[in-house]
Amino acid sequence: MRENIHRFFRAARGAGVHVSPAESIDAMRAVAQVGVSDRTILRDALLLTLAKSQDEKLALGDCFDLFFSQPEPRPDQPEVDREDGSQGTDRSPSSSSASEAGEGQPPEGLGPLAQMLLSQDRNAIAAAIASASGAASLSDIRYSTQRGIFSSRILDAMGLQRLRDDLDELTATNPALAERLRTALDAFREAVRDTVAQGLALYAREEAENLRNEILRNAPLARIERRQVAEMRALIRQIARRLRERYSKPRKRQRRGHLDVRRTLRRNAAWGGVPFLTAWKRKHRDRPKIVALCDVSGSVAQVSDFFLLLIHSLHEVVDDVSSFAFSSHLIDVSDILESKSPEEAMAEIMSKVGFGSSDYGSSLVDFEKEFMSTLTPRTTVIVLGDARSNNLDPRADILRRISERSKRLVWLNPEGRLAWGFGDSEMPRYATFCSIVRQCATAQQLERAVSDIVATYQ
């Protein structure tokens, strides 16, 4: 049972539940106290010791139900054959045995698997499959293409070759019994396939999710299918969480500073140098400030949705963030992003200025008139957009003044570099005044760009 519980921990991790070594030890102690005979009590004990949120509780409950839907391997299960399945028994059934088989009793000369299938003992068959699954390391399955491999391993571990020999002999001596065994073998193969499918659902979930995320991370944001939007939003949230975890702790250390050994020793000279009083070095840093201008016009509406979602998370990483959205005119959306959930904020912003015809020149005019005072020499300005202004005046002169008033100007463009400067794209003209210009057509490129920007403040 201990090995079975450890396999359950692996399945739980695949279901998205974080199970640390300490938590697994606590869970094993709880299992030792409540026992394993009552599955309801066992389920409650594992959920109480492992689940840390309502979502994890639901995921863990589903995982438990799926994992324990099959019987456990029997400790006294006879060892199955790997080659010919012979265990000192006569391989050729006698005519008297065949006649007995015709009356419903399996011949004694048959192998263990054939006798088990002819006896139609479902519990014994299920327990034997569970034992063979452990021998075949079914918990190592990761991809759907491995189902055939693991099915063959389980069948071989249970003595399929001996069963084939038994079938050949029965076909010659007792066709009726051979047909009955062949039918039982078909049902047995189906049961093995179901067990492998269950193992795939339990143990390959994490690998499949990682594979899907990797594909999404490198998929163009502008061409995400409608059915993938929710998955991409979840992926962007993961990126935002990584940014918070990566950059929040260093900022706390910097507020405290580093130990000044020389001053600490001098201050504690009266106590023989024992550091009762500590002195810290603090390197002065300007408070970082980010101003984000996000294009939400019709041509980039789907991409800007993800941009705004990531900007929403920047408020938890950088103390001072001002966000603006624009199509043909520009509005301040900082309060919306700070006071509402991401979904509500996205919907409100898009309803106010989204899906319009882009006019970068007019939007830059709005920013210069109303919000130019937000820029200081310590401000990083991030522009997220395709720089397509529908052949209207791009007002690059305003962008130049924005660049001069700020610490640096970063442009993140969702279009490929080959499209810059063609048609109504003003990217080459705008790029002249930018400190950094990045293509951000995928989630991976977006994460790298924002990570590089935030890292400069640490």
C-alpha cells in the first residue's frame, strides 16, 4: 500500500496539486492513523493533508476517485510468466482434461492466465492486471503514443506467450474451449487497454499540460483560436506569477540593505565584537516607474487583451505603474486595472476604447496634453502596439519628446519584423526614438521582454 500511495502522490502532482516531501510525509502519517480499509476516510485524510485551496481539493478528489477505481495488486498474487509461462506443468492438455473443460472446468494443464480467464474471476483478473501494471512501470507513461507499448508490457508480464501456446493446443484438441478462451482474451485485452488509458489520464496529465503550454508559448498571439483563448489567459497568468515570485523577494532585500561588517564591529566594540547591534549598507535607488501605452484597436485587439492582462500583473511587481489604452484616442486605465479583476478590467477597457480604427498620432496628442507630466527621468515608457496608423500623421515628434523626458522608451510590437515599414506601418520612424524595440508575437517573447524590463529595477 505504501508504494500505491507514493504512486498516488505522483498522480496528484500530474493533476496540478503541489505535493512537497514534507506534505507527503504528513499524508503518510495520516494514512497510518486512519488505515486504508475505509476509502471514504482515506480520501478525506489525503485531501486534508495535501489540498491547500478549493481548486486543489477538487482536483485531488477527482484524482483519488480515478486512481482508486481499480483494485489494488494482491500481495499473494502468483508470479506471472515472462517467457513461456511454464511452472513445471505439462503444456499439452490431456483428453480427459479437455472433456472436463467442455463441462466448464478449466483443464489443469493450461497456464495460469488461461485458467484465470476461463474461470471468469473478474476480481482475480483485475488484481493481476494491477500487479502487472506495477511490474511494467505504468506510472512512467507520459504520452498517448506509448499506450501500445505499455499494453504489450502488461500482457507480456501476465504470460501472453504461454496463453498463445495454450490457444494453439486447444484449437487442435478442443475447438469449443479454444473459442471460449479467445473470447475471454478479447475482453482481457480491452481491460488492459482501459487500465493503460487510466494510467495515461493519471500520470501523463502534467507532461501533456507542459507540452500544450510549450506549444502555446510559441504560438502567435494574433492567431490563437477561440477555443485556446482561455488556455492562453491561464498561461499569461502563470507568466505573471513567475514575474512576481522572481522579482518581489530581491526588492525586499534591497529595502533592508546588506550587512556593513566594519560599522557593525565598531558599534559593538564594547561587547568584545559580539554583534548585538547591526549596521546595514543601503544603496540608494530611485523608485521605479513604468508608463504603459497599449494599443487596443481592431487590428491588435486579441493581442492587446493579453498585453493588458500582463500589465495588470505589473502593478504587483512595480510600485508605480500608470497604464493607458488607445485606439483613435487615449484614456487612463490605471484605476480600472487596479480595482477590478482581470476579466472585468479587460471588458471595460475594450468597451471604452477597444476595436476602433488606430490613430497613433491622435493618441500621442492626447497623452502629451493630459499625461506628459507623469514622465520623469526615472520613468520607463512601454508602448505595446503594431505602429500602424492608417496613413494618418504618426506625430513622431511627440514620441521623441516622450523619449527625451523619460529614462528609456521600449516598444513591443506583435508583428513580425519583416512587416515593419510596409503599408501603413510607422515602426521604422518610431524606432528611431526608442531605447529598445522587441518583436512580441508570442507569449514567450512577451515574457522575456517584460522580464528584462523589470529586472533592471532589481
